[in-house]
Amino acid sequence: MLLIKDDQRPRRLKQALRKRVLAQEARSKKENKESLAYLERILNSTFIHFEILPPQEACLDLHRFKYPDFLRRKHPGFG
């Protein structure tokens, strides 16, 4: 996996996905426009990540509401 700085990841992801959308020759301009608009919505959305705690931690109330490790799970887009 390519390591990219957090501030560059959304831009690089957007460029790569935009390139893939535009590379599809069978699509009309309208379909490309709609696909790019959808891509923009996805990258600007909120991502929610759920984790299942191991059984030894799940029974303890303090661990039930543990914050996720946001350093490990960065948001892929701009949202």
C-alpha cells in the first residue's frame, strides 16, 4: 500500500478516481458528469467506522465506549 500524507490523500484519491471515470469510453458526457458528482459526494461525506471489541474487553463498561484509533483509520476524503 502506498503511504501518502493525510493532507494529500483526498486529493490523490480524487485524481485517481476521476481518471478512472473519464477513462471509461462507453459512457456519455452526462453519465461522466453524474459519476463525477457522485464521486464528489462520497469524498465529502462522513465515514463511520465500527469495531467489535474482543470478548475480554467487551464485557467491561469502560472499554465499550472506547474511542477508535483515529491515527490508524483516517477519513479517505474531504469530509
